[in-house]
Amino acid sequence: MIRFDHVRVRYPHAFVDALADVSLEAERGALTAIVGPNGSGKSTLIRALVGRLPLQQGRIAIDDVAAASIAPDALARRVAVVTQREDLAFPLLVSEYVALGRFPHLGIWHAAGERDRSAIDSSMAAAGVEQLGDRRVDALSGGEWQRVRLARALAQGGEALVLDEPTAFLDVGHEMGVFELLHGLARAGHAVLLVSHHLNLVARFADHMVLLHRGAVAAAGTPDDVMRADTLERVYEWPLVVTRDPAVGAPALVPLRTMSKEVS
């Protein structure tokens, strides 16, 4: 559904491309994960998708229609995006913030109807933030704010969900809950595209992984295809082994300690 075809992006005044000839696809009914070290271009992909960065080359398409040619409100009705960072000008209540997810469907002059209120309530329940409705967003912890942002994206609806580090600041329980939720959405027919640093968690849930390195695709395929020790050592520049998750059998990365010379 979401396709990047030979995409090249370079930031202003930079000497090298942030993305160099990157192609990938996030299909309906699948969870696609973009992984890679810091500075590899993961968040740049998301910024390019939402139009915050111009393309020097290539094309980003939604169902074979160029994303740049789709009106912003129409694109928002089809693809909900949770970016890595977000600053609000005004400290809204959590319930008001989540309700913003319905804006692409309502516009400025239409009041929320029963369908909209149902979408808001169900998304808050799915993200586990229904008890936070009367809190101001500037009074939330980092983990609470992250789950509220996910609730807003769920309320927005659409056929695809794109998330940049959706489990940042979350504890283990909520982190697992988010991945279980995203896995369920993919199984229900959504296209789920996420950026994550948590390779072992991604390997448990992803149908397809794309490993970026210095703006290019270093490996792509199933978790077994991508989670290979020789590839990961080269990309992350650290000694490691790849073993098997004892709970589910997925590949699991184990970084090794290096011996430091004692200073006499």
C-alpha cells in the first residue's frame, strides 16, 4: 500500500544523501519494521512520507498514487502518522487531543457525531489511556504522552498506520502491549509501518524488516533474513551473536562485551 521507489533525500547544506536510492513497501495485512543505527535514515523516511522533506529522486506512493499529489486531508484519512517528536502550542486535555484524530473526517465546521465519539473512546481504550481523559497533556509522563499520541492516531482511522519509535519511554508491559496492538491491526488488514531501535522486539512481531545503513538498504526480508550476525555486526559496528528467543523462537541479537585494557 505504501511504497518508496528509489527515494533519495538530502538535507539542506549536507554533503551526503540522508537516503540514497531506498525502495521498500508496507503492504496491507503486514507489520513492516524499519530498523538501523542512529543516523541511518529511519526518521527521514517518515518525514519524506508526510511531505516535510522534498525528494531529490524517486517516488512515494499510496496505492500507486503519488503521495505528493494527494490532498493533505485525504492523505490523513488514509494514513495516520505518529512522528518521533511533537510540540503542542496549547496544553489540551487528553480527550481533546485524541479527538483531533477525527479532524480529517470532520473539517472545521462539523461537530463530532456518534461514530466519531465511538472512535475516540475505542482508541483511548485500545491505547490504555481512557483514565487520562481529564488530564492536561503537559501533566503526562513521557510514557503516558506516547500512548496518548498512539490513541490519537488510532482515532484517526484509515488503512495504514505509520509510527516512528512508538514505544519510546514505555515500560516493558506497555511496550509489549503496543506491539501486540499493532500486530492485531496488521492482522485485521491494516498496513503498519514502524521505525524502531528494538530489534529483538521487532523480530518477534514483524512480517517484514528493512535494515538501513548510512541511508541505504543493507538488508530486507523476514526477521530470519535480516537478523544475521555478519550483517548486523557490520551495520552496528559491534561484536554480537544471533540466537533464538526461547519464548517464541524468533531470532534474537545478543551484543557482546569487549575487553578493556587496564590502565596501570
